[in-house]
Amino acid sequence: MHSECRPSVAGLPGVAVEPCIYRSSPAKHTQNINMNNYLTSGEAAGYLHISMSTLYKLTMRREIPHYKPTGKLCYFNRQELDEWISRNRIATTEEINNTASEYCLKNGGRRA
């Protein structure tokens, strides 16, 4: 323990102890800042409004982007989850009909 970490003023231990918290673990504070962009499995399931079982299946099939820095716990990047949701867009009936019409015009009305 550093000498400046010991409470030196009676009744005001926070004054002397608080700076030591930041000195003893600066990486921990930096890590918390960086971890704000990442979600745990439970948080990701809640964010996506799906069950943990569904999230587990998606990770096992490698259908959803995720990270395993320790080889055990899964983490999910919030921005990548948003992009993943956007990639799985379902076309409207009108879009499908337009695509089909364009295909028929291009190929002379023949079916593939």
C-alpha cells in the first residue's frame, strides 16, 4: 500500500483513499469505458428481444457476430448487432413484384 493511500486526515478517509483507487487500477477504469460498446450474452439477448437459447443457437451457427476474448464468455458489439439486424431485412411484396417484373422484362418473360 502506498503511503499516500493511507488515510492521513482523521474523519476524511475518502480524501486520502480515493486517489489510490485510480492509481491502483487505471486499466480497470479504461476497460469500463471501452466495455460500454460491448454487451454480455444476457444484455445482447435483451437488446435483441430474443431468448438466451436463440442467441446461443445463433452464436453456435456463427450467424451473429460475437467475441470470445477468454475463449469462454461471449461479448457482442452493439453497433455490429444493429448492422446484423439491418442485414436481415425482409423485402416487401411490392419490392419482390418489382424485382420479378424487371427479371421478366430482362429475360423476355421466360421463367428460369
